[in-house]
Amino acid sequence: LPIFFTLANFLNDITGWSTYPSSILPDYSILSITSDLSDNLWVGKRDGAARLDRYRAWTYLTSGTTGGRLPQGPVRAVTTDLFSTRWFGTEHGLVRLRDTTWTTFNRSNTPELPSDTVTALSYDSFGNLWIGTADGVCVHNEKGVFY
């Protein structure tokens, strides 16, 4: 049976709080949350991620629904550039969804990542993506360089 609850997101002092009424299945754990300029809410959860669109319809992103492009397991961090790029922090690396293209960054293809376990993601005011991992922090800039 679905349960009903309201998600809330504080955007800024001008916009204030946005609420997202929803019904979801029991045992649904939210690990991370962000929103974009199209009023989509992006949620990291124990078995992948989900998007709640402005019409309040859920789209679930799991290893199964993405053809394995999103690794199986929890999404501990999620962020967006507010436009067309979404980032997911998993236990198997950092995953980028840009428009409809999926890219995975992990220690085997991106040795600058301190660990494949990504636990935090945040953009700074210069557009750099700060990536917190189990073994340290690194930065990804808009030119595609990790350091």
C-alpha cells in the first residue's frame, strides 16, 4: 500500500519553500535530494534514484530501468547544474546523466577520484563540482578536468 507524505525543499530567501505532495511505496528511503529549474525534484534512494516532475509523476532510475547505466545500489548523493546535467554519487563511482547520455567515472577511468564510493556532491559559485568520497575530496570543472 502507498503511504502519503510531503517532501519540502527550501530554494532561497525569495522563492522560499516548495512542497511536493506524493504517494510512494513503503520502505522508501531518501538519502539525498535536489531540484532543478524545471521544478523537477531528484531523489537519491537505497536502490537508485527517482525524479518527481512538475506534474508530480515519479520516474524511477535503477540499474534495471537504465540498462545498467546507473549502478545497482544506493545513490547517496545527487545534484544538478539546474539545467541538463544530473550527477549521482554511488558506491561504484560518479554517474553523470547529461540530457539522455549516461557516463560513469570511477577509479579505473578517472584515477583522480579518491574512491569509487561517492557520498557528497555540491557545485560552488564558479561551476565546479565538489565530490566527496569515502577517501577524500576532488573537484570536477566545466572543462571536464578532475583535480
